[in-house]
Amino acid sequence: MRILVVEDEPKSAAFLHQGLTESGFSVQVVDNGDAGLAEARTDGYAVVILDVGIPQRDGWSLMTDLRKIGIQTPVLFLTARDAIEDRVRGLELGADDYLVKPFAFSELLARIRSILRRGNNRGPTTVQVADLELDLMRQRATRGGRRLELTATEFLLLSFLVRHVGEPLSRRLLAEQVWDIHHDSDTNVVDVGVRRLRAKVDDPFPVKLIHTIRGIGYVCTDKP
């Protein structure tokens, strides 16, 4: 299974190449956005791992161009840009996941395998669970045709849950992905964030989509 890595920092590129190769993947590394676009246009890549701060064509532009020309290969942003606005932007542009540097290689592998399990059957701009629909380009959420007024953080949290529908997500993972918190003692922020999100997404509706998994975290599903 082939992975394309678009990364211009030599040490990071070498680390990713070695780790992914040892994990059983065939890896191609390029160090700029133009080469990334040319390589991604060829057939056979299962996932693209993409940095934002790359030369010639930055990651935002490359992501935009990939989707514009109809390439739906799953993309995982791997970047030091950790602002919530950046994460939301990455998902809006059509990325499948967003991981902030520094990172644990085991988590990167887990994210890649999760993407591969989901496959490539999603639409490029919207995701949906039951009557909940997220328009990633407009950063808009509706449920039952009713517009949900969400903050940027709430939208990021909800989109992450929906993109991993049916998958149990730990509090620690949500804290790292949405709030960039890397300490277990601070993961109470996740419970507060989910409670506020539920008040908008679930409380006004009879069918609940965000469920607590005791001792683990949360899952988004329309299954009881």
C-alpha cells in the first residue's frame, strides 16, 4: 500500500519514510507542493501525508488543487500549525484528518489505518450522520434542516466526531486534536466542550448522536 509524503524538512521526511516503511507501506517522499501535485495525480496512492509550510505551492493550495481537479485520495495534514482556525481550514478544504507536530508515531499509524478503514467513499465537501449534515466548505452544520449556531471549536469537535463515526474516541485524543492539550490532567475540557456541543446538536432532538463510552470517551453514531 503506497503513501505519498509531502514534507520539506529533511529529518522529518527521513523519519516518516523509515517509520512508514518499517510499518509495511511503500513510501514516496517529495519536498515541495508542485512535486506533490504531480505525484498525487498518478494512480495508486492510498493516503497523502501533507505539511502546510512547503515551498512552491503550500499545503493549503495543494489541498485545494487536489480536490478541484477531482483527486479524492485521502489526505492527512501533518503540520506544526496548531491553531483551531488552521485545523478547521484543513477540514474545510477536504482533508480527512489533521495531526499536529510533534506527534507520536503510533498515533499517526492509528490515524492512517482509520482513514484506510473508512475508505474513499465520502463526498468532497459534506459529511452526514442521520439528519445531521456538515458543510465543510462553509463551516456550517444543520440538523433536520435547522441551522446549528456553532463556534469554531464546536464545529471542529463535531466534524472530528462525525468523520470518525462509529469509532470510540478517547478524551485524550479529542483534547489533542481539538484543543492541542497533551496532558491527561487537562482533558476535563473535553467533557465541558462535549456538554456544550450536545446542548446544540442533541438536546433539541429526540435521537441522540453523541454518546458517552464510560472509561474511554465519546462516539458519534445514530445506532442505539
